[in-house]
Amino acid sequence: MRMPDTQHPTLSGAARMLRSAYPGGMPDTAYFAVLALLYEHFSDRHLSELMAAVTGKAAALVLNDIYACASSKPAPSAIAAAWNLLVRHGLQAVCAED
């Protein structure tokens, strides 16, 4: 389910960034790293809405994944790889909006 562009500008900008970085869909291998990376920049509710819109998962399931990720972070190398990719697609601009 795609998030309508009428949503909060930060969320729609972040959704565009994620879709640009992962044009074929976000792989499972990147999912938790992206959650960990974006966790400090969005409220739990906004992050779950954003990731649900980008991945097609239910927001409630994403919220559970956020809590799991907060208590057991992915490997630093996975987070660094996600950071490097997302920076090339506008991460700093999206995070500056929050």
C-alpha cells in the first residue's frame, strides 16, 4: 500500500527517498538496518507508517519490528551499508526536515 502524497511532507519525502534507494522493493536484509537508522529521526508511529507504505507490511507489524530492532540492533556493518545507500538518495535532507 503506497502512502498518499498528501501525508506529512517529511513522510512523503522519506518514502520517495526509500523508493529511490530500493526501486525493486526493500530487501529483507536491509529492512532492520533501515529501521535502526531512521529510528532516531521519526516517532514510532511515523516510522511505522513510513515503512508500511514503502514495504507493504501492516503498520502494526512494522511497529513490532521497530520495538524488536530498538532492543536488538542490527550489525553496525548493515546499518553503515544502509546509511551509505540512503545518503546517496537524500537521507540528510529527509532527516533535516524532522
